[in-house]
Amino acid sequence: GQNIDQPTEMTATEGAIVQINCTYQTSGFNGLFWYQQHAGEAPTFLSYNVLDGLEEKGRFSSFLSRSKGYSYLLLKELQMKDSASYLCAVVRAGSYQLTFGKGTKLSVIP
Amino acid sequence: DADVTQTPRNRITKTGKRIMLECSQTKGHDRMYWYRQDPGLGLQLIYYSFDVKDINKGEISDGYSVSRQAQAKFSLSLESAIPNQTALYFCATSDLRTAPSNQPQHFGDGTRLSIL
């Protein structure tokens, strides 16, 4: 089976850095996605990790440790528009299905 | 125009009614998915289809059925709607013909369904 844990809510200040953690337990692993979802809107793709290490993409970076079953999304220079939910999703080996965590609601305050 | 289009965007209906949610895509992707999203529960996979002749159950398929009418169309039906099927429903697509694992899923704008 799959079990994915993320914090339910986080608050951070505009201009700061925030790290959103995701831990997972899975019987088969084929990568991990991060998605951003603004309230009432569709999720949009942020990043994909399959190998250990850090992937950087502008203000957003994502890290993966397969041995620890752990990933994080790092958001730098926070902007008000970054207020959204951030969804961690694990790719199930063999079937290419995604299993989503419950999401972390990030509120950016002035 | 949106690449993944869901209709209707909003629907209010009564218990026991049959409802169909439709999804069409212009991305040329072979794989299509239906999810529901409930507050505090995240996205849950209902059904997915890898091509026109392939339909698979997801985590929560009971009470739902699907039809893949063409590569570009994937519809979700609730044969007899019940109030606990009130949720936000998303259709998604992905293209696994090139790099299977790292092709992200592209989501439609969602259908907000309320069953009274």
C-alpha cells in the first residue's frame, strides 16, 4: 500500500523561505511529483524527482531521499501569490498511477 | 482554449439521479484519469484509462462508471447519485509514449458536483 504524510497547514512571511516536507511509505516507487493548487483551481505541475538529490527550478526546488522515503519542496523569496496548497504525489511502480498526499495549505502573510 | 476541458463546471442535482461528467482533451495524450477531491482528503483516483480499449479501477470506483469514447474523450457517470458523492471532480491526462514516469498529469479545471 501507500502512505503519504504532509503537514496540513503552514504560514510564512513574504520574502522568506519555506520548506514543505513529505514522507512516504510505498511498496513500489517510481518517482515523486509536487503540484501547486490554488483554491478552487486545477493542480499544476511543479517538479518531479526520481533520483536522490535536489532539483532546482527558479524559486522552487525539490529534494528526494529514496532511502529515507522523504522529499521536500523549498520555496524561496515567497510571494503572496504562492499562497496555495502543495500536493505531494508518489508514482506507483509498474502502473504509473499517482497517489496523492492530502496537501499542505501554505499561507503567505505580509 | 484549455487543453483539458471538463463539462459541466458546476452541477447541482438530487439523490438518485444519473449524472455524467465529460472530459475532452486536445493534448493527444493516451492516458486519462478521473479523480475526486474532498476537503482534507486530497485527490483520490476513481478510474483511469491507458487507451480506448483499456479501463482500470482506481482507489474509490464503487458507485462510478466510465466510458472512453475516443482517445480524446473520457466520461464519468454516477448511475444513482448519493449525497456523499458531493465533491470536486478532476479529469487529468498524461503522455507516456516518450518518458513514462516523468510525464506529469495535466488537469482540467474541475467539476463542482453537489448532490442534495
